[in-house]
Amino acid sequence: FGMSTALVHTATPSSTQLHIFGNALKNAFGNDESLGERENAGLKGGPDYNEVTINGKPVKAVVGQKVSQVAASARVKITYSCKKGDCGTCEINMNGRVVKACQEK
């Protein structure tokens, strides 16, 4: 019965540096300290939101969004046919008046 031996290779960290362009690439992608603190612009000037209630459920809605889109985001099913406002299949009661969900904003 023989004993088995395992060879373990230990890698030594190495780095490759190309000095072709000097510091040109390093400086090209570095931060310009003369610009001051960086600001995360994010989504400035994004859409305005309203909170609406659909079947007792509060839902965030983009101003100008069609009722059908808001209902879909709240997972409220509304039956449609033409989606143009001609057939009346999608009529709903909104704030005491009958409106077509595919057209009303």
C-alpha cells in the first residue's frame, strides 16, 4: 500500500504594467480634483406622482398616466375590447362618474 502525495502549487501575485503611454491612460481615467465634490445626479426632473386608490388599494400613479395603466400596475383587472374608447367595454365608475379606463387620465 503506497502513500499518495499531492503537489500544491502556490501562485505568487504578479502584475503586468505597460509603460507605453506613461501616465497618459492613468490620468485620462482619473478624477479631476479641480472639479470639486462629485454629485450623484440621479433622476432629477423625473415624473410627478399622485397616490390614487383603486378598490381600496393605494397605488402610486404617474401624472397623466391612463387609468388602465394604473389599474394594471395595481393588478386590477379591467375588461377591454378596442382600447380606443369606442366600444365602452372598459367603462368604470371613477369618483362618482362613468369613464372609459382606456382613455381617462
